[in-house]
Amino acid sequence: MAHPFTPPGTTVVVTGGAGGIGRALAERFLAEGAARVIVADLDPERVERTVAELGERAHALVLDVTDEAAVTAAVAAVEREHAPIDLWCSNAGVAAGRDLGAAADWDLSWRVHVLAHVHVARALLPRMVERGHGHLLVTASAAGLLTNLDAAPYSVTKHGAVALAEWLAIRHAGTGVGVSCLCPQGVNTAMTAGDGPTAATRLGGAYLEPEDVAEATITALRDGRFLVLPHPEVADYERRRAEDRDRWLGGMARAWARVRGVGAE
Ligand SMILES: NC(=O)c1ccc[n+]([C@@H]2O[C@H](COP(=O)([O-])OP(=O)(O)OC[C@H]3O[C@@H](n4cnc5c(N)ncnc54)[C@H](O)[C@@H]3O)[C@@H](O)[C@H]2O)c1
């Protein structure tokens, strides 16, 4: 469905680029020959430090991806000051709230995990369609294909991210614009630094390093695949979920009981 994307000579923007998966993506795109990578994140100092570490082809962009006017202005500024954007990695994310969460957790998760992708789709994809070329990578999560037992706001809004990426991929078929969706399970980043040994995400298996996620992303983009699964077993889990939803829900309930250290119903 997606078009193959190869980095040499391209202009790439990575949101949430000042750490974790975003930073690893930025580093890898540079290593693969991107002409420039724009590292976009909230905190000016973290952005500047990252860009200084990544070298002269890395550029800083202080951006709150939930601010639609700022995203629109950033797209225009990057294209005016640098070059047409070949790839936008919509990667910023938050871990807001546990269990059912509070209203503020839902609001923030919705704005970062769903609306931020809508903002960039509005601002950038028409430009790409006009050029007949470009790519959007949405970082969702395996939680968006399966679930995250610890946090409903995260799980539900990541499902929203997957649904939006699918919708965009379908609606841009034949335009020259590709859309991909990155769905890792656990990855060792600041987001998961507080995960104890009983964190539900650990049930899914070993955590990867951000560099492993960048490797899987490069491969999937080159192959023109929509879904990027750094943990390949997620495809099997998703198949089992679709084949027999009641069985899958039962299995997840037993997993949750194990996490809490009590017997399953
Ligand atoms: N770490 C994991 O286990 C894991 C698993 C699946 C998916 N993900 C997703 O991967 C993406 C990257 O997460 P990570 O693990 O590297 O975590 P991280 O906390 O290291 O990085 C997230 C980055 O997003 C930035 N950010 C947050 N809100 C922003 C906003 N409004 N505007 C701009 N930047 C903002 C943060 O400042 C941070 O640098 C997220 O979307 C996350 O949900 C992570």
C-alpha cells in the first residue's frame, strides 16, 4: 500500500525527536544519507543538545505538535528555509494516566496521539499530493493494535492513531504519498524508564532498544510496508485477536490477573 521510501538526499522531520525512538530515527536517517533531519520537540535545550550531537545535517525545531497553528507554520518554515519535506515522522507521544485515567490524561493523550497527526495531515499532505511524492510515518504502538493493560487513555488513543493512519493510507492511494504506521511493544526509553518488573507491557516480551526500532522502520519503509512491527510477534497476536475475540479477551484477562498477582476468574 505504502510507497517504498529510501532516505538518501531527503528532508526528514521527526517529532518527539529529542529522545528515545525519535532520536534513534533521526540518527538512523542521517546515517542512511538523508540531506537533513529536522528534530522537533517541546524543550529548546533538549532539541539543541540533540541537534549538536547529531551533527551539521541536523536542525532544531521547537514545536508543540498539539498546536495546529504552530504545526502549520512549522511545515511552511521548513519547506521555505530548507526543502520540500519528503518524510514527516509523527512520533511524539506521552504516557498520561494509569487505569481509566483522569480527564486531563484523556485530553492530552487525544491531542498528542490523534489530533497531532490530523494537524500535520492537514498542513503537509496536500503539499505532498501536489508534488506527487512524500511519506508520513505515524508512531502508534502495539497498544493500538492490541491493548495496553495499564492505561486506557494510552490504549484507546493509540487505536485512534492506527485508525487514522489506515484512513490516510487508503485516502492517499494513487497520489504518490505513502503512509506507514509504527507499532512497537516495549522499548527502553524515558517513557518506559519507570516500568517495574510487573509492568503489563513486559508481558509482551523483552524490551527493544530504540536503535532496533529504527532498523525495523528503515526496512519497512524500504519495502513499502504500511505496518512497521519491530516486535514481529505482534502480527501473530493481532491475528489471534481477530480470529477469536472472546478467546483473546480471556487470555488478556488471565494475563492481567497474573500482573496483579491474583488468580484469573
Ligand atoms: N517506549 C515504548 O515502549 C513505546 C512503545 C510503543 C510506542 N511508543 C511510542 O513511541 C513514540 C516515542 O516514544 P519514546 O518511547 O521514544 O518516548 P520518549 O518519552 O523518549 O519520547 C517522546 C518524545 O515526545 C516528545 N513530546 C511529547 N509531547 C510532545 C508535544 N506535544 N510536542 C512535541 N513533542 C512532544 C517528548 O518531549 C519526548 O522527547 C511515542 O509516540 C510513544 O507513544 C513507545
